[in-house]
Amino acid sequence: MAFVNEGDIVALLHNEERLGRLFPAAHPLFHEDFETVVRGWPDGERTYAGLLAQRNFWADWLAPWAEYRQEVWKWIDLGDRVLLLFHDYGRRKDSPHEIRGETAGIWTVREGRLARMEFFLTPAEAFKAAGLEDAEFR
């Protein structure tokens, strides 16, 4: 079963009213020392500390996109972590064509709340980070 983000994340990022409701509502779900880590960017790994830094993460991630959405198509239970496989769909600002790709994440739960989100540009990188590089993920 896939979880589909039907909405355009770029539009959400620019909707101050919705973001103003989203962050306070989401706060109880996140650990107090929550962080987001992005691996594989050309200029190196980036870490965003705190829930409010999620907005900075998404602004950086979405910078080249006019439209962008994700679908979680598979998840693998790793105990206190879960490996998520995403189908990504987007249209860059300089193109009328939709681009499709696959990315992945490893999310860590501590004390019942989300403590860390790691994003990888390819599923293979996430599988390697999880110690599953020989696993079949299709």
C-alpha cells in the first residue's frame, strides 16, 4: 500500500496560512532534538536541526522545482528505524515536462517520536546506510 502526497509540496511551502497550522499541529510527533540529514547533494551532506528547520530543508530541496510531490511506495521496518522508498514527481521551473525519479529515507523513532529523517538521492544509498546493500527492494 502506498501513501500518496496528492498535493504539491512547493505550493504548500509557499502557503503561510497552512504552514502556520501545520508546524504547531505536528510538533508533538517530533522528538525535542529532531534533525533532518540530506546525503548525496553535490555540495555535501546537510543537517537541519529542529522541527522549524524542516522549512529550510524543504526550501533547499525544492529550490529548482515549480511543482513537486512524493509517493511512499514501500517501507521496511528496521526496529527503531524505517526505510522508506519514494516515487518523486516534479516539474522544474525551466521546463514544462514532469520528471519522475526515486529517492529514499531512513527515519528514526526515539521515545515514540520522530527523532531523525535522513534522505538519500537513491534507494541504493539508503540500503547501504541501513546495512541492506544486498537486499532486493523491488
